[in-house]
Amino acid sequence: MMGHTSRHRRDARHAADSHTHIELIWIEGRLEHWLRFGLPVGERIVSRRTRVLSFPPGALFALIRWAANDHGTVKSRIDIVRTIWPGEAYTTLPFVRPGGEILLSIEGWPRVEKVLGAIDRVEAAGVDPARAAPDHWHHVHSRVAAGMDPRSYTSVRHRAFELRRDIEQ
């Protein structure tokens, strides 16, 4: 994927502000960006159609970007991203500043729908998708990209993730 993403280290703008900022745009039927999950800690309204959400380091969110023209959908994409800590390496992503660790990146509406279904199943297990194991989102990406159904994320698996995370801290 030459030219698609690039790796960067901390830049001067991000050093002063450790938050990750996501620009959401809504032009009905033309260009729509929205969050499927995530817990922002701030919001700035830029215009009637644009707002910027802020996330602290280490947060997870799912960003859906959709665009259409007079003939129908031209782009649909979902990215699940972990926000970065100052000084941490990251990958750039449109409308996400400075960028983040991309856990899942899927294009095409049929595949995006599969990811949305996987998110629904995490919620059905009683888990906030923003608190699910990052490895699960890597797994969902790999399975959906290969045309396979992802395995379920259960409350037992989530508890194991929490215990492992607590031990590592």
C-alpha cells in the first residue's frame, strides 16, 4: 500500500496537545463521517456540518466515512483506531489528527456491514466496544479481509483481556 499511510513520530503541534482530534462532517447524502463507538472528552463545533471530537491517549474509536455522488455510493470505509500517547509512533489517517494505531481498516459497504455486525456482537456480550481487546479488532480485520466471519468476542474473553492488562501495568 504505497502512499496510503505513513509512519510518523510526535510533531510539535501534538506535543502541546496530547489529544487526538477527529473531524466529523455531515453533508446529507453526499459526505458523512460518524463514530460507531468511542468516548470523546471534548467537542468543538466548527460549522453546521462539521465538528471536531477530542479523545485522550489510549482511547479506541470506530470512524465510518461514506461518500456518494449522483450515481450512488462511491466510498464506504470503517477504521477502528487506538489514539496515541505523546512520543508514540502512529499512522496518519484522513480527518484524524495527528493519527493513531490502526487496529482495523476495511473498505466497501458489504465488508463494512460485517464489521458493524461484529461491533453489535461485542455489545450483545455486554462489553463496550471502546473497551474491548485491541487484538480482537485485529482479528476482525483479518477475518473480514479474508472473506471469513470473525469469531465472537465473549464476556469471558473480555475478562481475560482485563486481567492480562492489569498484570502488565
